Amino acid sequence: MPPASDLCWTYQSSFKAITEAVNNNDRKQVLIRNFYQHLTIVKQERPYYQEVYEKACWVRKGKTLVPTYDWSTFLAEYFTKIKGIKSFQHFYMISSGFVIVRDMSSDKKSHHIIIKHPHQNHMPAVMEAPGLSCQRQWYLFKEIRPFIAADKENIVARQPSIPLPKPTTGVDRGHSQGVTVSNKE
């Protein structure tokens, strides 16, 4: 299977529309003009998004470029949990930390107070990002890398510096500790 295209939907659909407008020169000229306007915008924005993407994916020279915060502990100090929150579909925030929840819009309302005490205007503690397990790194390298554009392979799925573990029994998907990556080529 060839790698997926990294061309945006607008680019792909515009290109298709231009090729389909073979016998309509007026329409084709408008489509081509719009196509080049979009291409100009993309060329201006692309370096910015590449930089943001790289910052989100990497730690450079031992320094984390995008910190991870301990939001669970931080929010638990100020808010109570709503029991069974995943079963609700409708949430209505009302004054001073009250929330009305319902499963269906026609169901009976359930009122909850979620604020324990006011927020103290500070950020949560920064957490050390755990990184990927050895198994996950090898899974990405062996199974996902073939589908990544050549210029992005070392960003998304570079070869792990950790040796490949010896196979054990079990099905490998590289998702958890204790599951070993198979050595099949």
C-alpha cells in the first residue's frame, strides 16, 4: 500500500475539479486561479505548522519543548467528579459551579455541584513525559513506518536505540508492557 497523501482536501478536490472541467475554459480559469491562491496560502503557513509539529513530537537536547501537566491531580483539588459522567449526553453549566446533566434531552434533570473551592490562579505541576515503551517504539518502526512519507519517517517512527526484545508468546500490537514485538520481516 502506498503512503497516504499529505495533501489537504482543498488541494485534492481543486485538482480533481480542474481535471474534470476539460471542456469549460471559463470554469477552468476560475478553478486554476482559486487553486493558486490556496497554494500561496499553504506555502506561507506550512513552515509554521512544520515547526509546531516538530515541537509537539520531540524533546531536543534533553529539553522537553511541550511540557505535560498533571491536570488530573490539579483539577481534583478544585472540582468534584460527576459519577457516571460518560453516560450523560447533555450538560448545562449554570451559575457558581452547578451543572445539570441528562442522558437524553427529555430525561429528568440531575443537578451537581462540581466546584469544591475557587481556583487559585496557578498552573498544575509539570510531569515528566514517560515516552514510548520499547515495544511501542519497535511496533511503530516495523509496522507503521512503511506507510509514512519518506521525509517524515524519522519524526514519526525512527529506529529505536533500544535492542529489539526477544519474542515471547502472545499477540503483538505494541500497546502494552509485557507484549513482545515479533521478529518477522
